Amino acid sequence: MDDCRETLDYSPPISAIMRTAMAIALALVLASGAATASEESEGKPPRVIEPRASDRRTSDGVPVEAIHAYRLFQQGRHQEALHAFDAILARTHLTPSARSLVLNDRGIVHWGMKRRAKAIEDYSQAIALDPNNIDAYHNRALVRLYAESYQEALTDFEVVISREPTNAKAFLGMGHTLWELGRSDDAFNAYLAAVRLDQNNAWAHHSVGFVHQMRGEHTRAVPNFDQAIEIDGRNARFVHSRATALYALKRLPEALDDFRRMTEIEPSDVDGYFGLGTTHKALGDLEAARRSLARAVELDPRHVGAHTNLGNTLQELGRHAKALSAYDAALRIDPNHKTALLGRANLFERQGRTEDAKRDYERILRIDPGDPYARRRLNR
């Protein structure tokens, strides 16, 4: 087939590794009181940082009921936890320091219930009552990061780091924030600081690799992903990131192994099957590619890249009717998807449907007037 220019049609995991896969792309997941976030949108690093609960010591005037309230939150009983914290805060005898600590913990509950504005309100009140409550600064920074209030988040992270210069998680959060602000070099330095401060922080290693990957420095990215995987070998995002870097380096058998490993870790994750199918195709195993890409489409019927690469694979297998259906499916989702238009135009040429091919090449040039392949095919 003439140059169809098929590519691995996604960014490594980690909004435009924080906007389009890596966007690394923030979902806040709370488990046992620990908030984690993974950014699976393009160009967005996943942000996995836990909120910090206050040290609920009764010697600080914090009532013992606060410990019970936080345990309710850890058990997933968020509404009960909220009511319990409300009852504690209704008391008038709490010292400013104790009230600040309780407000911090109630803010975590609001965060877990996806009430970001309420969480920020609690953290701000906690800071006003006790400017030395670094937990509240840390948590407000995280919520502001996820709420995309990046400049305010940066200010809070700077306060935390000024008070706790060895806080690796604060440097990691600062790195994510700086990345979103377009300060990629500063973000990289923040990630490096996080690694220096905590060699066992897998997400810090992953974030360093992510920046290398976004710069096209795939050879440098791989060792950082190796480190992250050595620390947490069951994290599908780490494996996916390394797989995409290996694919870019044309180390296809290794990439194939990682994509296969990803499907074993996360059997319902479309990215693993999409990468597996695309890599099988690059290695020439078209039938294996077809099976994996068909599974990807089954898992996510709106995955344009999977439909497109499935169409390319079916076209090479000579299954033209099914290939056309795959391209049409991709273009129903994204009418301006160039790779799908190129694949369909090539298919039309193979079938002798010259006018249909011409229309697709003309559409490509309307999308990208400088596309040399489409122009060459029209001028032949």
C-alpha cells in the first residue's frame, strides 16, 4: 500500500503527560483516605499525590471524635464523616489551632466528595486560623492544581517548600503545576528535586521520564520508566509509558512485551490493546494486530486511532469491505482525522474508486494545505 503513514495514534500516558493520553488527562480517586489522581490525557503527567491529614493529637485540643470522623472517611462513609466534622466544628470551645486542624480534615472529606470549592474554603479558613498549618497549604495546593488554578497552586506549593525544603511530594506537585503553566524546564527541575529527595517515589521517576518523552528524548526516558517500574511493577501507566518510548525507538519486540504486560495488569484498558495491535502490525503480524485492535474498539467504540489502525490492518489483509467500515467509523467520530482519511483514500484507489479517493485527498488538503502526500496523489 502507498505510504499510509500509520503512527501509534496516542501520546504516552501520563491534558494537553497533563491535555490530550498523558490531558499523561485529572481524575481524583480517593481510597482509604488517600487521594490519587491519574492523568490519562495527552501531554499531562499523572499527578498522584496524597492529601495530608492533620496530626490529630488531643494534646493540641483536637477532640478524640475527630479521629473517629476521619476513620469514617477512610471507610468510604463520607457523608457520615462530614456530619461528624460539622458537629465538632459547631463547638465553641475549640482553640484556633485545633479548629484549624479539624477544618483541614473536613476539607479532605469535601475533596473526596468532589466538592473542590468547599475543600478550598475549609483549607483557607484553616490557614487563616493557623498560618503554620502546612498540611492545609499542601492540600489547598493540590485542590487548586486539580481545579486548574495553577498560579494559586504554585503559590501554595512554594509556601510548603519554603517551610519543608525536603518535601518530595511538594516538589512533585510543583512540577505538575509548572508544566501546566508552560514552564517545562522548571517543571523538570522540580521533578529532579523530587527524585533526589525520595528515590523510592515511583511517580517522581515517571515524571522525569515523562518530560524526556515529551521532548522526544525517548532514550533518556526509558531508564526513568525502568526505575518507576522497579518500584511499582503493577502500575499499568508506568508500563504503558515505557512501551510507547520503546515503540518510538523502534525497539518493537520490547514494546510488544510491555503492551502485553499492560493488558495483563489492566485487561479492560484500551490503551494496552491499541498499542499491542499497532505494534503487532509494525512487526508484520497482521492477524494478531487485527485481534488486538478489534478488542480495543470493543473496549472503546469511540477510539478513533483504534478504528483507523484496524482499517489499515484490514486493508493489508485484503478485507476491504471491513476496512472501509472501520475508516467510516473513525470519521464519524472525527470527520477531520487525517490518518483515517489517508487510509480510506488509499483503499478507494485500490478499489478503482478514483473520484471518492480524490474527494478524500481534497478534504485532507483543506485540513492541512501543506500535506505533501495528498497533494502528490492529486497531481499524479
